[in-house]
Amino acid sequence: MWQNFSPWREANLWALERASTRGVSIKTVQSHFTALHAYANWLEEANVNWWDFPLRKADRCLVRYRGALIEARDRGVIAPSTTSQRMASVVLFYKWLYEKGFLSTESHLWAEKSVVIHFADKVGFERTILVKSTDLAIPNRSAPGERLEDGLLPVAVKDRDVILTFAKKNASEELFLMLSLGFFTGMRIGTLTDLKVQTLERAVPDPATSNLFRLAVGPGADPPVRTKFGVTGQVWITKVQLDELLTYVYSVRRLLREAKSNPENRDLVFLTRFGNPYIKHGLDKSTAINVEMHSLRQSGLKNGVTVLRNFHFHQTRCTFATELARLAIHVGGSINALAIVKEALLHKHEATSLKYIRFVEKTPLKIEMGNAFTREFLGVLRTCRDATDE
């Protein structure tokens, strides 16, 4: 809806058609409409009509929105990937408007162009594909260097401990438990918020050690627990953490939340204070967790915990994976570490696990390089000072 409470009928029709089309995931539709919602907000803030396409290119609504997205990206307000996705979703919507006759055939929307993409197939043969694009597209050029999952970097072990210590005192018990699980099991938000009480009760000891247990997750587990790409497997959890979770599950605090929840949600380990799931069915993001994380960051900055300034929940996963890879490489070498990381993180492809191995292997070199350059710079600086004194 617009600010005057009138519906954006064209957008709602597109939503209905997309959601009713076989083969289109509802998550894809939600992603498109998150982008379209951001566009609608910009239209109202800029006082621009969505059908405004004058002859002068710079005055067209889509061209102006493209410039606003790039400016927001350059200021660090939104990520480069989000910038590209929002523009692509809006262009897709306008293509539908044009096909359905909602826009005049004389409207100057964009200029079509063809892009040739080169890639190698599994066998190694080079292939090329021709892709249709527009002059409105915003390239999402990846930054050089190793990029871990979600484009985030791990936090140092000492910073991890500072975050958990502060969260224990200043965050809700639920957020603290989820953060600790993220840091020491590597589970994603979607998996953490879908854990069932029976999942904990049916945990089995790892045959290799008495200190580790395995939690069955994925669509094939009993009970099923949501995972990315629908991968079924087992997640490692320490006995201490498992005991702490079981204590929480039967605490008065959680039982009161369970009493407020609907019957289909009562088996969830984590419930909000209103008895609702932290993530709605079919979504991958949690508004409740985002609000708590924002409050935690603000509280941390007020108390001088600067490590929380740019901390995101997803960094718990790559922190766990990095520490696991470091331990595994030290004990069993890179090849064994690759298999362990893939199994523990439930990665669908080994290439994702390999990023952590490479990241860990490069870290000692970067540390030594930084120390060596610092020593050399200090030596040059002392020489310059001595020459100045003379």
C-alpha cells in the first residue's frame, strides 16, 4: 500500500500471478517484493510516479532510482549484492507491466543489450552463453580475495568471548543461547530457530568421543529441522551445551512461552515472549532476532564494546568454521580438514568448505607479513629520526 492507504494494484497483481505460477518458489516472490517495497518507499520519498518516463533520460524514474541505489551502496547503506538484486527485481516488474499493457508502447524504459558470459563446464570445456540485459543493470563485482559464506569474515576468538560475555549479561537468554550455538556448532539462523525439543532429546553420542553429541537436522530427520538447500545430516554439539539447552527447554521461562504458542509450534526450542516462532514459515530472516541484535549492538557501543559495532549474527557460523578448520588442519592436515568442515557445516559442495581451508592457511602468512613490514617500517623510521637529530 501507498502512504494514503490505497493499494498498489499493479504490484499486487504481479504478486498474485508470480505466486500462482508453477515452478516459482514463494521465497523468490517474497524476495522480489522486498525489493519492490524498497522501490515504493523511494518513490514516495522522492515524490516520483512509477509511470514517469519523460524524454530526458536523467529524469526517468528508473534511471533516478538506479542512481539512488548506487549512492546508497557507495555510502555503505546497502550491500553491493542487494543493490544489484533490487534493480533487477524492479526491472523484472516493469517488463511484466509492459507485457500486460499497463505501460504505453511509447514509454522509454531502457535500452536492451546482449552480454556474453564465458564459463567452463564440469569436463573443462569452455562455453559461452548470450544473456539479455538492460542499461539499468547494476553489476555486482566481487571483491578480490577469499570470500566466506554470506561474504562475511569471522571474528577473533577473544572477540567471540567478549561478545558472548556481554550478551550473557545484556541480551535475552534466547539470543545468548542462539549466539553460543552459532559460535560453537555453526548452525544457521534458519536451523537454530527450527530446532525441536525432540531433536535435543534424541541427540546421540559421537562414537569418537564422549564430549560430543550429534543432532539430526534436515528434512529427513525425525523430527525434521529446516536446513539450507534441504541438506539432511548431523550437527556436532558439546555435552555442556546440550545439557544447558535441555535445562532451558524445561525452565519456567520457556514453558510460559510454550503455553502461549499454537499447538504446531510448542515443540520449538526457541519461542518469542508472545509464543511465536522466531522465523515465519518459508522465510530465512528473523525480524525478532534482527531487533534484538540491533539493541545488543547499541548497548555494546554505549558500554565500550566496539567489537559489536559491525557484528552480524551470521558471523557466528564462519567463526565456528574457521576455528574448526584451524584445529583440523593442525591435527590431520588440509585434506582431512576439508572433509570434517564439509560434514560439520552440512555444506552441499566441497568448494564452500575449501574456502575456509584456504582462509586458515593464508592467515599465518598474513600475520607474519604484517609483523615483518611493521618491523621494517619501524627500522626505517628510527633511521630517519637519527638522521634528523644529527
